[in-house]
Amino acid sequence: MGQLFHIRKARVAVPADSTISRPIEDYRIAGLRMTSLARPSLGKERFEMLAFAVSVLNGCESCIRSHEEVLRNAGLSADKIHDLARLASVVKALRTLSAA
């Protein structure tokens, strides 16, 4: 799985003796409970597309990676994932311009 773009990494303190796997650790740090989102009403693929776009808007690298992996495993092409990232970037730019 290749990254589509490069985002500044956040530094997070994690205990050295931690036995938690990386994705679960990222959710724990973010305070998210993904079990409640196991069966979204929009369908899993559409939900992941929206979650990926929101993650791009928020600049959360671990969330972007996680949602990108799910989308790739669901069969979305790298081009479509890249288009989602570009659309989210345009939305963020428009939001920034309208706030100025």
C-alpha cells in the first residue's frame, strides 16, 4: 500500500512495553470506538470513502492510512482514492478561503 501524499507526522507518547497492535493503538489514542460503525447505513464502501475524505480534511495520517487500506482492499483503484483526496483538498481550500 503506497501513500498518496505526505502529511506531517504527529508525535504521540506510547508506552515502550505496549502490546497493542498499531491500528488499535491509533484508535485508542484518538478515543474512537469503531465497533459502533461496523454496519453503516450508507454501505461500507461509501462510508469508507467519506471517512477517508474527512481524514484528509483533518490531516490525520493514521486515519488516512487506515481508510486507504480498507478502500484498496474493497477494490477501489488508486486513481479513485487519489480523486477523493483531491476533492477533499479542494473543499478544505474553499473553506479556508471563505473564512478569510
